[in-house]
Amino acid sequence: MTSRAFGWMGQCIPFRDGETVASALETAGVYTLGADALGQETRYFCGIGACQCCLVRIDGVVREACITPARSEMTVETMEVRRD
């Protein structure tokens, strides 16, 4: 089993082969993935991509963390990060 890592808000998050971004973040103790329009915390919830509670920006593209396989060298950010 190979150990790898991706970037999350300036941190290095390790993951195992076959793990999703959301499960790797949760294993690393990251439970809040951002905030919605009302300021409520967004978190990993359904695990099947249906609720979109775990939307994050991966290499600049909005994706569901619960169904996106983790890859080495990817950069994952909250939706709150602005790219102006």
C-alpha cells in the first residue's frame, strides 16, 4: 500500500490508494469543508455525491470531495477561496 499526499489549505494531507478526498480529509481531522451562502459549515455527509454538501475546489475546478479519488499533487481548497 503506497502512501501519498495532496494539498489542503496549506497542509499536506496523506491518503491511501483508492481513498476519496473527503475520507482522507476526515481521517486527517478536517471535518469542515467550507461554508454555504448562509454561513453554515459544510461537511462530508452522504458519501455518494447526491447532497453536494462537500463541494470543494480541486485544482481550480468545483467537485464533490466524497466521490473524487485523491491524487498526489492535487490542490484542494474550500469554496470560500476567491481567485480574483
